[in-house]
Amino acid sequence: MTRNKIFGISANLFNGDEPFAYAKRAGVYNEYCQSVQLAGGIPIILPPLSGQAAIELQLNLIDVLLLSGGSDISPSAYGEDPSPLLGKTNTERDSYELTLVKMAHAKKIPIFGICRGLQLINVAFGGTLYQDLSLRQGSWTGHKQQIRADEPVHNITIAESSLLCSIIGQKNLESNSFHHQGVKQLAPGFTANAWAEDGLIEGIEMCGTAPILGVQWHPEMLALQMPSMLKIFAYFNHLEVH
Ligand code: MN
């Protein structure tokens, strides 16, 4: 019987509310936690820490690393100057997660990245990003949807031979979309497994002892109503890593 895996979810840093408006809140939308629990796992939230020793102790607590969504990654992480179209960044979260993802992989902890999480994986392993999708020739403007996250807006085609296809069991998917950046140069060792109709990469993976999977959309906002989205979380709960 599969035990309940502990999913460590990397926290986003949100602006505080009055009277603590100057402060930051570390957390995630509760849909991440609900999706993990619905898939049989137990979520814990990992706030950004500094220092490898502290991160090592965090990683000792978890079976799966889930990288959550959030703001843009500083382009200095992939050797570019900021474009005027770059959105908000947070170097504290960037440096924490870049270390976290590399240490998790070295410890053979499976990694699942959502939205910014996919982008973080790509950058951590040597890839680059479009700082804004308007800088990509032929990109469609609808990747930043204006309607609720539980309403899918665009189609995604999934590679038949991919890990993602074996998890979801279908080659097409209706997804939501809340990103203005995307994968430019794919990190070495990774393959793209899903694309939007404008050709933009919507999923990446690296198979192996401890798989790494990234999706550009937000399955946590759809998992309560779409079994195909919940299957991705369930895959990580059932995974046995030796
Ligand atoms: Mn999209």
C-alpha cells in the first residue's frame, strides 16, 4: 500500500496587509494543499531560508518537492539583462529555490514544478526564458487569461511518448494559463512534452531515478474538477524512488 507522501511546497512571498503592509507573508494558495491531499499526499509549506544546511534539513522532511507559481525569475539567473517588459522579481525567493531544486535533485527527490516552478527548473538546469512572450515571434497573447483559474482557456498537445502522457493518459488537454513568460532555450537533459497551439512549450520533463516534471499551467486550480489534473499529483504520491 502506498503511504502518504510528504509534499514540500515552496512558498511564494506575498505582500503583507495592514497593519503589516511593510512585511512579507510566505505561503501558497490553498488549492495546492487541497490538490496534494486529494491525491493522497500530505502538504507542508517550505518558506525561503538562507544557507545550505537549513535547506538540507527542510529536504530531509519531504518525499516530493512541489515548486509553486509566483513572480518572474530575475534574468541574471540565466545571464540576461532585465527587459523593460520583465515583471516583478524577488531575489530572495530566486536564490532559495535555485539552491533548493539542485539539492533536491542531488538527493534524488522527485520534483514537480508549476508555472514559475517549470521556469525555475529550466533556469536551474541551464535553460533560458522569454522575459515576455511578446518577445517571441508568433506567440499568442492569450497565455495570460482574464477569467477564473478554474476555467480552461487553451488547448495543449502532449507528446505521446512522454512521461506526462503516460500519467494523464491523453494527448490533448484543456488548460488554464497565467503566464507572460515561457521557455526559450530548454535546459540540457530535458525534453519538452507539451505545447500550446502557438508552439510555445507548456511542459518539460527529465526521466530517471527521481523524475522532474514541469507544467506551465496551474493544475492545482483544476484538480478538484478535472481528474486528468489530479492524476499528476497522484503520480508523485505513488512514485517509489530507490
Ligand atoms: Mn499557456
